[in-house]
Amino acid sequence: MESNQQEWLLKRLTQSKEHIIRCMLNFMKETERIKEEMEQRGMNTMNITSTLTLKQAHKQKLEAYLIAVQLFKSNPNKCFSLTLLRKHVQQHVDYALPSNTSFIEKIQEINPFIRKVRRGCYQYIDHL
């Protein structure tokens, strides 16, 4: 019973992390949209702090991680090589991905159910 509760809590935490990233992306998109509309109307946007309009690279990085996590979750029975994963992500986001090691570590930090099944191959395994 304790194992089931631990697994459930881990899944909830993972969902929460993914939700936070989605919220950050939505916030950035909405802030950019508002700033663009203000500029079109000739309004002063100098008082909008730079932290509200996060850099495009940061937005693309978050999108890249979410796309990778979603690929694993939507294909739970499939094993992905890092090369295939990188190609898939780069088809959707124009972002220079970091090294394979740091990229997969960040993905696993977001969703610990993405696990190494053999050298260079990872899979979404929905249990501990």
C-alpha cells in the first residue's frame, strides 16, 4: 500500500512540474501579445520589466523540454534514441539543444518516469 501511495505522489509531483512549465509558457505568450498590442496602439512599453517578457530562447527551451516529455508520454511502449529525440524536438522548435547528457537529465528531472532502458535509449515507464 505504501508503495502505491509513493508512486501516486510521484506522479502528482510530475504532473505539477509539467503544468508549471505550461503555465510559464502561456504567461510568456500572453505577456508578449499584450506588449505587441500596446506597441501597435503607440503606448509606452518601457515600464514593462524585462522579467515579464522572458527571452525567446528561454521560451523555446521550455517548449523543447515539453515536446520531448510529451513524445515519451504519448508513446509509452516505444524506446527513443537520443538522436531520434533530438530530431523530433528540432522539427518543432528552432532551439539549439544542449548536449545529450544535459538534455536528457533535464527531461528526467521534469518527468522521472522517463528512464534509460539501454545505452542511448530511453522510454516512458509509468511505474517505479
